[in-house]
Amino acid sequence: MKKVVKRALIFSFIIMLTIFFIITTIIKSNGTKLDTYILLRLQINRIFNPNSINNKSIKKIRATLNNEEKKWSKKPIQFSNIKNFTVVANSKKIPVRIYTPINAINTPIIIYSHAGFWAAGNLDTEDSVCRKLSKNSNAIVVSVDYRLAPENPFPAGVNDVYNVLQWTYKNAKNINGDEKRIALVGDSSGGNLSAAVSLMSRDKNGPHITCQVLIYPPTNIYKLNSNSWSYFANDISISLKDMQKYIALYVPKKENRKDPYASPLLAKDFKNLPDALIITAEVDPLRDEGKAYAEKLKNAGVKVVFIQYNGVCHGFITMDKITNKADEALNQVSVYLKREFSNHK
């Protein structure tokens, strides 16, 4: 009997602690809050599985991030034509995964860069997202397994994505694609890389890019001083302390973080860049720098669609298990891409 009472007390304590954390998070959200179900699931997970990277090895950091990336995703949709391939560029081998829709002939191409704060993620972590994008956009998706920090710091990842862009442009016909219709898409650090490669391709007179889709991208890693960083410094999905560590792994020298290929928001020229769709999450420390980048592009004459999804946090597009807004956002991306590709036939 005593054991039953003891277990009941422990369970009650856990429930009370969970409610306390939920209320605390809502109070600290500066007037914004996560959807209740998302918050409940993430807070319970945070209590039992703390995801701080403090004092962790890079191996454990990757395991933590990759696990979090896949934990809230449903089982991937069926997709028949998926091939792994290795792109060789400048003596570097870059693994890619190519998703080809049915009856693909002269089909638009999406080059996808995954999340993981430049230090984690791989071809599997966003496999579900790439399947949906290919099917719903009726486009070939080339997912890039770019080199990761700290073994391969900046600009290794940027160069890998740019090299895959060049390879795709030259070999589009071999994969049943259209070299005149290529889009860059990425979420989180992948959004940062997509923005950087858009700048790089313009600067180097590289392949034409139809459009760029940046999903909650970090655009200024030199200074994390936006209002949203002050509001959400202890955010449930990414804390200021952890972000500073990821940035230090990716770009060890602080001065190099001013480079526009590391911090696209700090570029001096935003003209002649591809049309852009920029998506942010309301409860996300990176929210304001995504919005600031959209404004920079607009002011330079670039056609921009900016959408903020309310009630969700950083990383939400891979959380289709706990929020319908994951698929809502991906469907919005597909609608945008289809329109852009149609306009550039």
C-alpha cells in the first residue's frame, strides 16, 4: 500500500512540475505563446529528456539533435523513386539523395539543405520533408549531406551546397530535370546556407536560381541581439547559450561571422537576388532576423513573400506528429514553388 501511495505522490509531483514549467514558459513569452498541445508535449519531453548540449561531445550533440529532429515526425509518406548519389566537386565527395516524382521529364529541381545548426543533421533527418516537397511540388528534390562543423567549419557547408548547385545545373538533363528552374530550399541552418548560396551564385555569376525558400533561417550569427533573442533566450527549442556554442563550432573566429556567406543579413548588396519565400515561427528566437532579411530583400527590389506561423516554435516543420501547421507550412511552400516554376518556364 505504501508503495502505491509513494508512486501516486511522485506522479502528482511530476504533473505539478510540468504545469509549473508550462505556466512559466507562457509568462516568459512576452505576450506570445505556443499552441497548448505542442507546449505540453515539448515540456514533458524536456523534463524527462533534457536536450542541453552543455559539456557534451560533438558525437553526443549530433545524436541529441538528430533524435530531436525525428522524434516529432510521423512515418514518412510512400515515395518510390529515391536514389543516393555522390557528387564529386573540387576533389570533395558530397553525398546527395535524389527524389524524383512519377513521369518526371524536364522537371523543376529543388536543392534542399537540412537543419542541424551546421553541426548535425543528415539525409535521413529531413527525409520526410523532402518526400512531401517532391510529391506536392511535382519537382525533383536533391537533398544535400553537406559537411558539418566542427570538423569542417565555415565555409565548407556553403561550398558544398554551391558545388551541388553547379553540378545540378550541369547535369539536370541526366536526372530528368530542368536547369532553368532550380530553387534553393532549407530550414534553420539549411535556410542560412540557402540564403548564402543565393548570394554566392549571384556574386560568382553562377547558375540562375528561380527562387529561394528560407524557413526560420539564422541570418545574423555575428550578433544575436534581436528583440526575439531577448524574448526567447531560454526558448524550449533553442537557447541562447546553445546557439552561441553552435556558432562557435561553425565559425570559430568571431570576425569571420561578419562574412555575408555566414551572416546573409550583413551583406552590403541585396539586389538581383532570387525571389524569396521566408517563413518564421512566432515563438522562435530567430524570428526577427528572418523578418529583417525579408525587409532587406524587399527594399532592394526583390519579390518577397513573408509568412509568420503563430503558436509554433523553431523546428516546427518536422513536428507533424504534434502540429498540423507543419504540413500547412510545407503545403504553402509547395504552392509557392509551383507558382514560381510556372512563371519561369
